Amino acid sequence: MAVHAQLMMVMALDKCIGCHTCSVTCKQTWTNRDGAEYMWWNNVETRPGTGYPRRWEDQERWQGGWTLDRGGRLALRAGGRVKKLVTIFGNLDMPVIDDYYEPWTYDYEHLVTAPAQAAPPTVTPRSQLTGRPIDLRWGPNWDDDLAGGLQPDDPALGELEAEMVRRYEQVFMFYLPRICNHCLNPSCVASCPSGALYKRAEDGVVLVDQDKCRGWRFCVSGCPYKKVYFNHLTGKAEKCVFCYPVTEDGRPTVCSQTCVGRIRAIGVVLYDLDAVTEAAQTARPEDLVEAMRGLLLDPHDPQVAAAAERDGVPHEWLAAARRSPAYALAKDLRVALPLHPEYRTLPMVWYVPPLSPALDALTAAGYDADDPDEVFPTLDDLRIPRRYVANVLSAGDLAPVDESMRRLLAMRVMMRRRRIGQAGGRAGAEGGLSHADADRLFRLLALAPYDERYVVPRSRREQAGVRDPGRGAPPPEAGT
């Protein structure tokens, strides 16, 4: 066992209101410069929807992430070293600017310099890449709040697409904020020919060494979430850095700090580095969620604590792991799920699935909305189909989604009963949730103050070289 620490984020999708504040603050902090106009390290998508870049989930087209070869071993979907050597000057598995959008501005100076005329002057959109006038056809969040429209272009819909078009009056939607997942098994790192991408040993953040980057852009095509971008002016790859200058000081990321809905929680998790490959090589995609949960080690276990101390995990980080809201939601309470685990990158940004308005679904389905115990039969009647949620968060397996939704509904019912003075009920048994767990879940999702939502210990940068001697560590002294 080799115990490492990782910063992990969990987002509660029911609480996201789609305001895009996280996107704007992230862009103002990290990508407000030339060459990064089209980059949205943090973006909020309407699901169903095309996403950003368009149809990023279509790995048959983009060839991102990992797959298993005939021997059951991990292999990059985009191919190994030979294919990269052959296509190094012509990578066809990469989105072009039109798949993102061509960034534009407006000719505002014309409003001031235009000569006197009968009609007021207007501004013309101009490309920020070429400076020439452009005809706007696509942009970020172009399909915001449209829930796919009448012609859905969402690979996650699968067999639901025809039904969605046929029964448009029952359309559904929710918001999905996305950042780099800082995966345990990042395919972007494995795809880089120059070794510019790397995963920091002290906190698990995936970064780009700008000095080593040669602009081959295989990291862009290798990332199945399309969260690595290419700066056309510097010729370098850029990506979300999990705000490491801030988290090293013990504070949460900018997107978390500014989130209006308080949907994000950040904490430390411990994982067994020796078991990462085995988990990623899990044969059935449907078993990947449990394989990932199995990677997360119990920080309260004395053997895990001893191994963590032995492997150089600072005591402050071990203490933070015991208070981690991310570990609680993903492992203890089992309500958070990873985004597209079938990509086998083992992402470390997880999501609490969205629930439809439960009482409205009750009444529409013919149940007694005044009896809170009647909530559970409506799992099949929720407006957001469980099948769609499973396609996004559990590789199509309904079991983890059902478990999560039952626990969330059980928590709601138990809290409602307590508020109106009713005792008993079968909600806890139906959802597999004890009263203590319901209280803990309710606190984490609804009441947790700042220091419980963000348990981010200060970094011990002086120990980074000890744990990662290949990157900037001082050479060993003579005789050691």
C-alpha cells in the first residue's frame, strides 16, 4: 500500500442555479489574457445539451480517455507511441475552434466615431482571433436552458433521444458545472509526448510544465472531458490548476468561493497509489463506481493512518482527511458519483445527482403527497430520467444512481417528518439511511458553514521534493 493524498471536489447538482458566476470569476482570474479568449476552465452546461466543446462526450469521434485491450490492460483510446509518432504533425482527434466557438468582440469605437446619420449607429461583431467581421453562429452556452431543444445533440441521451423529441412537453434539464477532474489516472498526462503534464504528489493537482510543453496538443485529444486547451499565441497547453496558489494557503478554489448556490465542497481524500491501475482496469464499466470508492481509504483506520505517516502524508492532511466533506459524500454516505467513470481516468470531481421536485412528481403519479413515505415509488416517475443520470454519472448503471437518490429522498422525508413533529416512518429503512447519517447528510448539503464545506489544509511545500524527487527536489547530499 502506498498512501497518497488528493484534493477532491463534490458538487450538489440540485443546488446549481445556472448563474455562471463560477465561470466568470474563473475566467477573470485565470484566462483573461490574449490567446485564452475561448478558454473556459470552468463552464456550466445545460443537460441535456451539446456541451462545451460540442459533443465532448462522443469518444468515438474524439478518442479520449482509456480503454482495455484484448488482454484487459489499459490502453489509450487514441493509440500509443507509434500512432502519436505517425500523427504528430496531423492530429485529427482534436476539436477545432468551431467546436468551441470563435471568440468575438464588438466594434465599440464605431459608436463614437460614426458620422451623424438618421439612424443610430450599430456595432459589428469582430473575431478576436482575426479582427475581421464574423457571422455569429455558435458561442459558449448557446443552448443554455434549452434542454436540448427539439433536436438534441447530446451523446448521453442514447436511447432517450427519440422519446425526448416525441414527448417534448415532458422535457427535463439540470445544470452541470465542469472543471478539470484532476484524475487519479489522467489520460492527458499519459498522452503528452514531451512529459509536460504531471500530477503533483503532494495534493494530486494535474499541471502543465510550460517550459517542457512543445504544443503537440495530444493532451487536448487525450483528455475525454476536453479540459485541456491550446493557447495559439504562446503555443502552450493550458488547463485548470485547481487554484493551487490559493489552496496551498488553505483556502478553497475561486469557483467555490464565488458559487452563489454553495454547491461545492472540497476536502482531502487518501488513496492507495498501488491500486490505481487495478481499479482503472476493472472489466465491467458498471463496476467502476465501486472500484473508485474502493480506492478511497478510511482515514480513521489506524493501519491507513500509520501507512500515511510512513509515506510522508503530513499530519495536518491526515487530520483534514478525517473531516473531509468530499470523502463523506462519496464514500461514507454514498450519494456522490463520478462523471463518466467509463473513461477510466478515475476523476476526482464527483457530483450529487439532481432530483426532480418530488412532491410534484408524487401528485402527478397519483400518490398521496401528504404521506412522506409515498416518495419512494416515484423514483420511476421523476421528471429527470434515472437512465439519463446514469449515462452521465455511473456508466449507465442504475444501481448507484438509485442508491444515491433513495438516500437523498430518505433524508428529505426524515427531515420533513421531524420538522412537522411526526415520528417513525419507513423512509430511513427504504433509503438505507440511519438518523445519524440523515443528520450528517442534511448538514453537509444544506447547513454546513464555510469551514465544513472547505476543509483545505495548508501545503507543506518544503516536503514536496521528498515525495516527488523528479521535480525540483534538491540533489541528495554526499553520503546519504
